[in-house]
Amino acid sequence: MTQGIDQARLAALVTGPDRERIAAFLLDGATAFAPNGFPMTTAGAARHIWTGQAFEFPILGVEAAGLSCLLRALHALPTGEPLTRHYLKSPTHTCTVFLSVKGNFVGAVLHGKANVPLPSGLPTPNPVAVPTPSRQPSQPRQKRSSRLQCRPKQLDLFTDLP
């Protein structure tokens, strides 16, 4: 238990489409509170950190549940809004739960390490939409003969000078 709240209470507070997955992780016997040297933060700081994580997770192959809901909630709050955060860990996964100072649920993210899937037996998370650039077939480039004529000769550093 940390800061007067236990895992069952946190699990009961979780809302959103990934609620079942996150609540099941919080209630799992292998999950425990992790050391938290800085339990207080602000919505702006959390938004900054987790926006970066939303960018990095797909690149690193990290699966996450609850991230898009957390980001929406953090963007709706004033930047200076004080929050408390709780870290819960199992040997392979981490869950970060954010609450308002009044104890209201703000959001939670469950994630693993790179290329480690989220715990099995739980609902599959909603994937975070990553925009992909639209590529249109380009017309072949036309070579310019003037470009070739304007290039200076490359200096040869290994030639013998008189």
C-alpha cells in the first residue's frame, strides 16, 4: 500500500476501454507497488512525458494499454493541475496510475518492455493510431545536362604535385 490507497481501490477507480486489462493487472498477485520518490506531479509534466512515450513506444516495440485515454484526459486538464501518480510493477510490466489530489481517477497506462506482449488472458488493447504518410507515385525526374556541366572536378588529394 502507498499513500493510503491499495491495489483493489485503484483497480475499482480505473475507467475506460482498457479498464478490464488494467484492473486485472492491478489485482494480480505478482503486481506490487514500486518505490515512488516523487508521487506528486502536474498534468502538464505528465502530458509531456507520456506524449513522448506515445511516440517512442511503437518505435521500440512496446505494447501499452490505456495510453490514448490518459493523453486525452491530460490534455483536458489545466497544465498546472496537481496529480498523484502510483507505480505498480510485476516482473515484466509496469502500470502508472494518475489520480487527482482529491482521489479522482485521471488515467492509467499499462506497458511492458520492448517486444514483451502485455499479459495474456486479458483483452487486447486498442492500438494507438499512428498516422502514415500518404505516398503518391511521383513522376520520373528529368536529368538536367546543365547540372552536370556546372560541377567542379573533385580535388584529388593523392596526386603528386610538381
